Amino acid sequence: MKQTKLWQWLVPFALLIIIWLCPVPDGLKPQAWHMFAIFVATIIGILCAPLASGALMFIALALTIFTNTLSFKAALSGFASGTVWMIFSAYVLSLGFVKSGLGRRIAYKTLSLFGGSSLGIAFSLGIADLILAPAMPSVTARSGGIVLPIAKSINQVLDSEPGPKQKRLGEFLTMTCFQFTPITGAMFMTGMAANPLCATLAKEGLGIQLTWIGWFWAAVVPAMICFVVMPFLSYKILNPGLKKTPEAKAMGARELKAMGPMSSAEKKVAVGFVLALVGWGTTMWTGYDANAIAIALAAFLFLLKAVDWKDVLQDKAAWDTVVWFGVIISLATGLTSTGFIKWMSTGFSSMLGGMDWMVAFILLGFAYIYLHYVFATASGHVAAMYVPFAMVAIGAGAPPMMVAVCFAIFSNFMWGITEYAGGPGPIYYGQGFFERPRFYAINFVLVTVSVVIVFASGMLWWKLIGLY
């Protein structure tokens, strides 16, 4: 077990005390300033990691309650958020994809269809990632648990493992699969664990309602352009030696044949997935809440025994997410309800006074992305930065709905810049194809181009669909 160092405790504790004891700024109540102190200390605690994130959240809860910063009811209000249970239900569906083998079947099927060239292999795994994205918010499970193992098998078959022959295919395929997941995750409210948090913060902090279908409709065009462009740019930068790869296509067909016909469990999971997509896509007509549909999906899978409750009990990530999200929503809501977010955004807005809203919006968008170099979790970044950055952009005159959607997309893209910025990063970097400076440099180029594409195509698309 890794030993905790003293500084890991001292840094968040010192920040808590320093901010708490500083004079309360004009325009703020002491309660709002103390809420800010607890929130900052919690986020820094997550980065310093003296304890697991879930344990830190309980400490934060206790502090808010016993310092009378939040009432007991307000401190636990996040656990009543439908967002928490939507993401938990999506984890249940994700478990069904993995346990039943349906996720691997989809990946091998796309490989057997499109795997005849190095670009075809990349796109086949990207398409598999895209199909799985709305059902698997855990990017680590989706990309690290399904896509990457297949990519590794292809690299082995084509003799392109780390080392002298990695330029044949391995480094290109590894980098491209790593960058696909932030793009596919950006398309769906359930595509990444922090996406529902964006939706909740947009509603609580900005007064903007992001629905599942509304998110998809706004994100699909700019994200799909990135989906198409990124592999070609990666191909240009890394220039794989193997251009034609009939062996990979044959491998996909062979593995698919070895799996045999779809099992009963696979069919049940597939039906549940389709029903959920239909439910999420028709909420504006049926009136059913998207979070309620997610709970019904989990109930459906349990009822048909497509997912076993014992497997859910063993899924540590799902339960950790419930705790983490429940508390972070309470803390973020506390910042809003005490008036801190409004006070801070007003201050930032005054600093941008006179600046054209589009210039301010673009500068804030790039800053939001690159600030992730100091974060080791997308959820922590979203909790700390999403509402303040969005409110400043809106305060500068940017259209609110467009801002909410754009920063939600960037909340996915941002974790593709380093190996520590999101769950799949350590797994992909650990394959051994890249030295850290080169890994960072290529990621920087690919992510930056994707951000430029979102701004350029998104502004046109969002204008066309009436977001501004």
C-alpha cells in the first residue's frame, strides 16, 4: 500500500485554514466564504490524494454540517439528485455490456467490416467506441477495458508492439484510440461520468436545462467532424508503416465467429440499451424524466437477470461514483445557494468589460481546456470550473445555451491532453509506445485542433439550430 506523505494532508488543510481565516470579501456572507474554503480544500485534497476521493467527501460533508456552513439536509441533497442515479444506472448497463460480451462483439464486428487498412482499423475501433459511448459512462471501462485490449491484440498479430517495430501500426493505433474516447464521450450526456454533472451544474448554477436529446443534437455535428478529422491528423503525424492490414480484418471475423451466436444475456442487454436510447430520445414528447428512464433501465436488466446484483456490489467504481457525485453536487449547489458563484462571476465579468463576447468566449474555452494540466480528474475540474467559466462567458454576452453545451463538450476533450488527466490515460500511456514529452506534444496538437473544430463548426451549427 502506498504510504501517505505529510504534505498530502498539509496542503489542503493549510488552504482550508488560510481561506477560512481571511477577511470575508465585500458583498459576501461569511457562510459563502466558508463554503468556498471547504470546496477548495476538497478539490485540492482530491489532487493531493491523502485518502481515497470517497473518504475525502465524507470529511467535506462533516465539515459543512458541523461548521453550520450547510444544513444537514442541504449537505445530503446531492444524493437526491437524479443525476447521481442516472450515472449509477449507466454503470449497471456498462456492466451488462462487459459481462455479456456484447461490447467485444460490437468491436469485433466493426473490425471485420472496416479493418482492411491501418486507418480502417482505427475507425472500426472508433465506431465501436461510439456505439458503446451512450451506454458506458466509464471511459476507463469502455476504452481501457474493451477497445484497448482489442487494439493490443491487433498490434500483436501485426508484429507492432512497443520497440523497434512500433511504428508499423502500434503507436498510431494506440494514440488514435486514446483520442477517440473524449470525442465519443462528448456526444452523449451518458458518454462520460462527469457529463451528467455538467447537466446538473448547468441547471443549478446557470438555470439552463440540458436534456439527453438536446445535448446529443447540439454536440453531434462538431463532435462527428472531430471524429473524422482526428484519425487522419494522427495518421499524418505518426505515419504508420503498415497501410494495408487484411490480417486485422480476418482477425475480427475469426474472433466474431469464435464467439458464436448472440447469447441470451447479450440480447437482453441489447434490448435494454435500445429501449433506453428510445426513452432518452423521446423525453420531450413522453414527459418522462431522463433520470427516471435510467433507473427503469437498471430495473429492466435486474428483472431479466441480464445483470446480477452481486456483480454490481463488486463494482467499486459505481459505488465510488455515487458517493463522489452525491457530495460534489451538494458542495457545488452550496456555492450557488450561498451566493458565492454569483459574486465571483460578477467580478470576473467586470474584468472582461468591453471585450467582444466571442473573443471572451473563445479565450475562456481554451483556458478551460488547458487548465486541466493541473487536474487529475475530469469530475473535479467540472465541479470547480464549469459554472464559473460559463457564467463569465455568459456575463460577457455569449448565448447561455451555447456556452453550456460548448463547455460540456470541452469537459470531455480536456482529459485527452495528458496521461494523468483521465481514467484511460495511465492505461494507454503504460503500453510503452511513447516517451512523456512526445505523448504530451501529440496530444496537445490533436486536442487543440479538435477545440478549433468545435469553435468553427459548432458556432455555425448552433446558430442553425437556434441556440443563439
